[in-house]
Amino acid sequence: MSDEKLVTLKLQIPETLRNAFKGACAVQGKTMRDVMIAAMQHYVEETTEQDRTKDSGK
């Protein structure tokens, strides 16, 4: 990760989902933080690509 300034993201999710996510991360030897960052990066890349595809079709 870069030297970019870090910010806090706070959200409420069901406790059962949080516990399942925490367990899944632990099994993979990853932190919840790292998995969430990767998921967010993937989402941004995917939606950016979709936007580019839509724009090129105009």
C-alpha cells in the first residue's frame, strides 16, 4: 500500500455477517482490513471499466 493518507470508514452490518467474514478471513490468514481494501479496489476497477465500455458505445 502507498503512503497515501488513511481514513476511517465506519458502517453497520449484521453481527452474523461480520462473524462469518472474520472467520473466512482468518481461515485464509488475511485481515478483514486487507480483504475489504482488496474488495473495494476490485469494485472500483470493475465499475470504472464498465463505465469506459458504456462511454465508448456512445
